[in-house]
Amino acid sequence: MSEVKAPGTMLGHPKGLFLLFTTELWERFSYYAMRAILVLYLVDKVQSEGGSGLGWTQAEALSLYGTFTGLVYLTPLIGGWLADTYLGQRKAIYIGGALMAIGQFTLAAPHSWFPGLETTLFYIGLGTLIFGNGLFKPNISTMVGDLYEEGDHRRDGAFTIFYMGINVGAALSGFIVAWAYTSFGHSTVIEGQEVFVNNWQAGFFCAGVGMIASLIIQFIFAQRLLGDIGTVPAAKLEREKNAQKGQVRSEPLTKIERDRIKVIMVMGLFTIIFWAGFEQAGGLMNLFTNNFTDRMIGSWEVPTTYFQSLNAIFIVVFAPVIASIWIRLGKNEPNSPVKFALGLVLLGIGFLFMIGAVLQMDGDASIKSSMWWLVGAYFFHTMGELCLSPIGLSMVTKLAPLRIASLMMGAWFLFIAIANKVGGLVGSLIGHGGSVEDQLANAMSIFAGIAITAAVSGIILYFMADKLVDWMHGAEGHNDTEEAALTEEIGVTGEHEAIKR
């Protein structure tokens, strides 16, 4: 953390917080706009000259989606290390943001510009996005914390404000990207029928514009509102602080430390199950929305990507509600493993709604399922996320021995990366081909399998909770006042969302 900070506050917080809020809002808009249309773009067939899809099978697209989202959680480990050791957070954000913009605009290049190279350019664009995200994602969140001195009570509230920016950006993305790919699409006649061809490249271009907006805002206002925060690599600052200290000896882990690490490992296995199911939102559930859902309201068809904004909207509305419920329970507030178990069960309930959607179709592809099944599924998935998401990173910071805290945080990100890849593989079980009826049957099996796995895992974790709490050796604690506890609960949610998303 730099010692030179820009003066001035707004709403009781450093003005730099609102700069980072706005920067992250547009970066997350860019990412989620791209994420909302990625699978749709991959499976869309090039139906006419000037068409904009790649024509992959659903299984191929969902497998690739899992690989992409998995790498999104791995590259921040590299990006964080580069920033800490060589670049500093500020420079890492500029480089990462520029790479992400280049990646978005590469994906936005019309196929007619580079005939025969569409797939090659797609991989180049996706790879650039992944590496850029690795530089940008961890460092913008770190700078939020660096705005405050150690022990500053405003820090939790700062992450609450910051994660609101994340979810506002995520919510806007689904609506604006839908406007882009439909407004710049065109109608064509195929086999005697008029067909509308979406312009997915316009959607990617829209995402690129969001990333450019994020970079411009950061570049213009950073020095004025952040001072020297993020300009010096953390490793250099740490060396300066410890210059007069003796060399720290490596000591073996104590029994308490080993027990606490066991809790992290056990919870990590359950987190794979939760996020593998949850991440069907951008993959299999996205395709189900597009292909099998009645999205008509009168004569207007709701764009598929609108449903990708539901999670972010529900988070903004219900995060304070859930946090308040925990606090009002007082001494009856569930411990972390029980909250985690409840999150898994709520995820399973959400997939019961997806089962209902398939059952409504009764195996007939000509019947579309109601969009309210999807709304119910996303609602319960979000409630599960709000029970579970504040626990992960917060738990690692509480339980990991200080001398290996970064290693344990890296392990936690590895669990989430594995979850995303597993989620893509599970979604790809819908099949490479076959009839629509076969796809519906496969979708039913996937939704039911996830629902059962999540519910059973939640029950198992519930019965393990007391043992896990014993292994924590008192790491969990509660604030004495309701107001302080509520601030911390919402702030921890915000900090986790800031890094997870």
C-alpha cells in the first residue's frame, strides 16, 4: 500500500473509491456482455453470407465455455503476482484493460473481413481476454483495500459500495448487449422463409466500448483521486517495511493450523459442487432460454440475454435483506458450514424449477416452457449464492496461517476454476447432436442430477458442520452490536463479490 494518498472524501469515503467503483462497473459490463452472448455466438449457424455465428455443437460450446470461465479464475493468480512483484496495481490495470479491449474488438471483427480465419481470430481474442482479465481483476479489488489504513472500520462498507458497481455493470450488460446484437442484425430469406440473423459481432463491439470507457475513466482521474496508490509493486513496499526486521524462519504447522487448513480443503470440495451448478447460468441455462423458452410478452420477444441480468439485480436487491436476517437471528445465526449447506440446498431448489420447465414441454419441441420457471431458478440460485458467497474468501482469510495465506487463497481460486470447468463438462452432456427430444431428455437428466447432487451435498455438509466448526478452533466470531455486525456482513459479501465476479 502506498503511503501517498489523494485527499478528499465523498459520502464519508475516499473519492478514489468512487473512481474504482466506476472503473469496475464498466469493466464488469464489458465482461458480462461478452459472457452473455459467448455460447449463443458459438452455436449460431452461419445461415447466410454475412452471418455471424461459428456453428459449433452445443456440447462443444459448453465445454469451451467451462474452459474459458475456469481460466478466468486462474489467471488472476499470475496477474496478481506480476503486479505485486514487477508492475504495481495501476500499471497492471492499464495493461490488462487494454488487452481485454483488444480481445473484445478481435471477437467483434466481422467474418467477412478475414474469411477462413474466423476460428483462429476467436481463439486469439479469447486468449487475450483471459490474460487481460488476469491482470485487471485482482488488482482493482486490491486497490479498494489500499484506500484504507489497517483497522479502518469503513473498509467493509467500501467493498459493499464497490460490489454494487459490479452488479450494476453486470445488470446493464444483458440489456445493452441485446440492443446491440438485435439492432444491427438483419433479415434474410432461407429456403423460402424469412429469418432474422443476430449480429453477435455488434454485441462484442459493445463490450469493447465498455472496456474502453473503463480505461479512459481510470486514466483521466487516477492520479488526482488515488494519489500514488497502486504505482509501486507491493513486494518492493514490503521489502522496505521489513528492511530492519530479521529473517523470518520457516516453522512447521501447528495442530490448530492443520485443522483449519482441513476446513478450507473440505469446504473447497463443496464449493466445486455449488459453482459447477451455478455456472450453468451462462451455459446450458442460456441455451435453454434461447431454444426452449416462450419469451413472448404480447408481440415482443424478450431477448435471451435479459435473463443473464437477473442474478445481478437479485443480488443488489436482496444482499442487504439476507445480511440483515443473519444479524437479527443473533445467537441463533447459523455457522458458516450451515450457511454453506443452505446455499447448496437452495441451488438444488433452483434446478427443480428447470425440471419443471422441461416437464411443461412434455418432450414436445413445439411447446415452449414459461419464462417464469427461469425467473424462479435464478432467484433461488441467487439466494443460494448470498448464503454461500460471503463465506469463501472470508473463511480463507480467517483460517489460513499468515505465512501461507496467499497459497491458500490460490488454492481457493483453483477450486473455483475446477468448478467452472466441471460445469462446462456437465452442461456439454446435453449431447453433440441428435433430435430436439433427445436434447430435452438430456437436459432433464442434467438438471435433475445437479439438483440431487446439490441437495445431498448440502445435507452431508450440514451433518459435518459441528466437526468443521471444532476444527476452526474459535476462528468464527460475532460483533457485539447489531449495527457493526450488519456492516461487516454486507461488507464481507461485497468483498467476496468484488473478487469472485
